[in-house]
Amino acid sequence: MALVTTAEVCDANPQLILSGELRALQPIFQIYGRRQVFSGPIVTLKVFEDNVLVREFLEEKGNGRVLVVDGGASLRCAILGGNPVVQAQNNGWAGIIVNGCIRDVDEINGCDIGVRAIGSHPMKANKKGMGEKHVPITIAGTRISDGEWLYADTDGILISRTELSV
């Protein structure tokens, strides 16, 4: 999607929007990381103030995927920090969406990966290993399932049931 913007995708696909095949997340996320435009198949994760499973996913090969983490929109701690983001970049993840907070913003902003989060927070998360992998989640007003596709740029974030041929 290098040359096609999310706005152009929306303009060109009104039928997919009407059918719910193409959805836009509400504009609640801040942009972090050097890669402002990214896309890929989605892997979902649901956690709350715990980052063990986030780290485990990012230790795997990303193969251009996007990790979408429902952190319950908690603003009490960060569930993603600089070290896992560096690892994600090195393991080939396209991006990470966090419905919650991150920390180590300067380090993350130096990474060639796309990161979106509600905000930043200096406190670290719990390490209990609680959460659910590969489950449907709802963030920013949108239901998201494992295996769907995410497209992000500076205008916003789109979710599609299938890969778009743009």
C-alpha cells in the first residue's frame, strides 16, 4: 500500500464500507516509530496491564504481520516498551497497535516499525502472563479478528476482512 492512502482506499471502496468488510478505527491513537505507513495480516492479543504475552509474540518471526493488542485502554501503565519493539523490528513485524500505553518513546521512535498507542506512561506492566491469544477483540469502536488485514498511515487505521488489492 506504499502509494495508496487509507483515504483513497475508503474513497475507492464504498461498497466494502457499507458491508462492514472495511472498517476504520476511531482516531484515538498516537503515531510512534519511524514507519508511519504499514500494513499486514493481523494477530490479536487481549491483555490487561500485563505484557508477558506481548513480549512472547514479538520474540517470534513477524513475517510482515501486525500485532493488535487490546490492553483494555488502560492508562495506568505501559504494556509495550523499547526492548520488545526493537525485537519486533528485528524479527520482521510490520507494526504494533496498542489499545493502551507504551513507554521508552524515544527508543521506539528510532525503530523502523509502525507503532500506534493511546499514549505513553512511565510505569511498567505486570508480569503474570495473563491474557488471550488469537481471539476477536474490539478496540476504537471496531471488532477485529485474527487473520484480517490492517492498513495504517497518518490519516488513520483501516481493518479489512481480506487483503485489499490496491
